[in-house]
Amino acid sequence: MNLAEALAVVLGLISVYLMTRQEVWCYPLGIVSVFIYIFIFLEVKLYADMALQVFFIVLQAYGWYEWLYGGEQKSELKVSRISRRIIIISIVFVVFATAIVGYALHQFTDAALPYVDSFLAVLSMTAQWYIARKYIENWHLWVVVNIGSIAMYTFKELYFTAFLYAVYLGLAIVGYREWKKELSAEYVSV
């Protein structure tokens, strides 16, 4: 599993770096990385994370399309801020989905960390949807996900993956700064 994990890490790093730069090639590399992680998480019984990877493949394809054609008149999507309404819906979704998925994993599987794994998976789904829509707030969610993931993967002795999430944490900070520059420039030019 170490070679597969290392390959997924390298592809994941490149993909997230490209996201910080708003390069659309982040998506095909991201799809390959998350596909590999499906098998890694199956092996270590992190089922919510395994299911999350399937969801990520769908969201990667959606984001790929949105970044190219999701703007006005099918143009390139621009960085924007999320509405208060979507924030409230997101909070409700994260709370309820975490409870439901965590309970199901706890009751019906041998999941290692059912509620922690579920929370990080659900928050990751939300963050991935935010990034597909180019909401700058995605980076805030990724900071929380990355900190929690570092702890969980270290506990499960997935050290390459824990390292990956430590780098992702740094990239989330860089991504926020880069996207904020574009958002500020758009508001100045309006």
C-alpha cells in the first residue's frame, strides 16, 4: 500500500497546488489521486473516507466543467463569496449528515473512527462543492478538514497521508491568499 499511497500523495499535492493557482488541470490529476485512495481507505477500514473519494470523483468532474463554463454566458467561473443562506444550509447539512453517516458506520460496520471520519468526510464534501463553485470560503473549510485529517491519519498510521494533509494545510493558506487577491482585484475593477 505504501507505493500506491505515495503515488496518490504526489498526485494530490500537484492537484491542490494547481487549484491554488486556479489551473483547470487540477481536476484530471485529482480524479486519479482520489481513485487510488478508494482502495487505500478500503484497506484501513475508513469507509466514510472511501465513499468520500467516490463523491470526490463526481465533484472533480463537476468542478472541471464549472471552472471552464460556469461563469456568465458559459464563460470561465470567477472567484466569489458565498451567501449567508448557503452557509446556513451547509452547517445544517454537515451536522445532520455527520450524525447519520457516523451512526450508520458505528452500528453497521467495523469502522475505526466512525464519527470523526464522518465529520471530516462530510465537511470535505462541502468544501469540495465550494471549491467547484469557486467560493473563497472553501479554504476555511479545508483548514479544519486538514487539521482533523492530520490527527486521524496519524492515529491510523497512514504517515504519508498525514504528511499530505499537513502540506494541504499549507496549501489551503496559500490558496486563500491567492484567491483573495483575485477577489479583491475583481471588486476594484467593478
